Amino acid sequence: MLRIIHAQTVGGPLLLDDIDDGLPNKQVKRLGSSADPNAYARDGYANAPKQPCYIPYTNLADSTQPGYIDLEETSRVTHSAHSGKVKGFQDSGMVTVVSFLASDLTTPVITDAEIDVPAAGDLTIDGTDFLSISPDVTVVDLWGAGVGGTAVAPGVTLTAAQIIAVSPGAVGDTQIVIDATLMASLAAGDFARVTADGNASNAFEIVT
């Protein structure tokens, strides 16, 4: 997979017009071929134009982050990345390109969440697939009697950057450590949830 990320060096979305990948299936058959279910009008021909593919300026889910699109590395996408429109955008500093596996977008799972680890009031969350692929951001939500809030409106929401900024804060693919000062009043019985690449984990009850 390739993630094409808007560098925000120019305003507005960027038109990526040399790929077919990810666009709606063609639905208009070529003239004279109605008996062939696999014969469709080519994009841009016979009054059946290709639906435009744009790289959005901002992330539709989080307007503070750059926009992006994810593409399977088909022959058209690979050609565009090496010598086509994607390469031109990249050389001009208008986009950045990140390569990843589709399996990297797996929904995170919390297997343990312990308070007072590694120190009094700290929280250590263990599990899988906690890291997000840039520009998506890993977020931890906390709620319950201690920190307040609900699963719908958490009492505490922390981004990876906020967690890492306060020692011993750390965000890894299988473990997250949060300093006590970022979540005053957190208690056993409260709940934790990790969101990575827009996928929310299970809600896990915090234990001692």
C-alpha cells in the first residue's frame, strides 16, 4: 500500500488523474458489446468520464492533520509513483509518500491496563497494533468514576505526542506508558481505549 500525503505547500486538494485504482467500478459498456459482461467503457471515453481522484488538503476525520489517500500498489499506481503524477508531486514537494502493508491497519487490541505501573499513578497499557501510520495519530481515551466522562465523551483524551512529551511517557506498537500528571484521579475500575489509524480498540477496565 502507498499513502499519498498532502504536504500543504499549496492550497486545496491535489488532482491525481493518472490512476484508475480505488475509483468506482466502470458501469457503461462499450457500444456493440452488451453481451460481454466484462466489456466496459474506458475511463474518459464514450461520455463515461473517470471520477476525479483528489488528495484532500486536510484529514477528513481530523482537520488539524494533513489529508491523504491510501492506494493499492497496482501497476498504474506503481507507474505513477515512479514516473507519473505522484512522482511529480513528490519531486515538487507537494506530497510525501509512505509505503506500508494493509495488515498495518489492523484494529488495536488492549490485553492489559494497569495503574501504578511503572510508578504510583502511572498507567501502562499492553496490547497490539497501537501505532498509527503518519499523519494519523494514536489517541488514548480514559473515562470512569475516577477521571469522569463516558465512552462517548471520555474524561481524558491524550494524543501520542502529549503522552511522549511527559516522562516516562511512551507509545509503542505493543505498549503505552502514561505519566500520572496527565490523568489526575485515574483509578482502578476506570476504562481505557486506544484508537490507531482511525480504528478504536476494545474498552478495557483498568486494574491494579
